[in-house]
Amino acid sequence: MKIWRYNIVIICICILILSTFIASAESITDGTGDVYHWTGTENAWSWKQNNIRNDIDITEISSSINGDNITITLKVAGTVQTTEKFAYYCYYNTSDTNYWVMATGGNAIAMATSQGEGGGSYTQGTAVINDNTVTAEFEILGDTEAQEIWGWAVEWTEVGDSMNHEWWGDWAPNTKFTGTISEDDTGDDDTSEDDTDNSDTGSDNQETEKTPGFEVIAVIATIGLALILFKRRK
């Protein structure tokens, strides 16, 4: 067999091997202007929806897997705030592993626990805040196929008291919000924050969107090279 045939075979094998390490991704998107507001006076508190609060308005939660690592990202329409009156949470759950990210007060932490066949295991990831994004990277513990991805962000007026002080929260997807909306649900007239995309008043993609990885491309390339080899051998 000529040297070019050896090269084609080696390329085919390399493509197949590399296809198992190329990143795949899953994500959910969340509409803007869908922040919930806990508001009232004295004992008359209630929820209102469709409020503008860009710094806690989640637009996307996504994940990507590359080799032995998984990266989880939460994005907001505004800027991730670094005071203790703001907090951002993200969860990525598989059949045997729970990944958890939290950012508040300018600090971000990431943890994961797994209950595999060999017993429980734990790892601490690395998390960073950058403009409108909280990003966490973990070493994969167990199964990587997401069964649930969700998150929420909150802005308090008084930290630690969520019953007797007003606060705002955004859940992604919206189905994670379990409060009862008041009958007088007109939303806030707060337009103090710049909002470049408020035409979407709370619609979000309730189902996990799976972004196709490059495995299919790798297989197609391998088949193509194999066909070239086969024809030339004839």
C-alpha cells in the first residue's frame, strides 16, 4: 500500500478518536422583561410579573462539555452585580450528578456532587464573573446528559428578609416560579434601567435546546475519506 493510503487511514482514525472529545452543548433561553416583583405594604404582599430589571433578567443558561470538563454559563440582559443584594444561581442536573453555581457579593463558587455506583463523590469547580456572565468549569464526575438545567437571579432591598421587604427575581425557565400572581398584575413602571430588548414580555423556551455537536461532521468526513480510499484502490 502506498504512503498516501496509510495517511488517509491514519486521518480517518484520528477523526473518529477526536470526535469523542469535541465539545457538545445544551442550553435554555429565557425572554427579557419577565422579572417577578414581590411588593406590598405591611401584611398585604403579592407578586407581580413582567418587570424590567436587567441586572437580574436571565437571558440564557448554557453548558458545554469538552473532554473531561463541563462549563456552565449564566447570562443576564444587564450586568452581573457584585453587591450582597444581588445573587445568581444556576443548576445542571444529570441522572447521577448535581452541578451548582452561585455568585453574590462579587464572589462566585461552583460545586458538584455525584452518587454513582461506586459511592458519592465531590468536586469544587472554578467560577468567575465577567460583565453579564457567570461562568463555572468543573471536572466531570458522572453522567453528562442533562435532565434539568435551570437558574434564578434575585435582587433584594433587605438581604435575608424575603417576606416583609420588596425584592425581584427571575426564574429560567419561568415554570420554576411557584408564586401566585396578584389579580392586579400590571407589572412595574420602572424604566430606570436601559433595556434594549423588551419586546419579549416573558416568553421563554421551556424545553432544553440541544446544540448539535461536531460528531456527525466527523463521521461524514471519515466516510468521505474512506470512499476516496476505496475508489482509488479500484
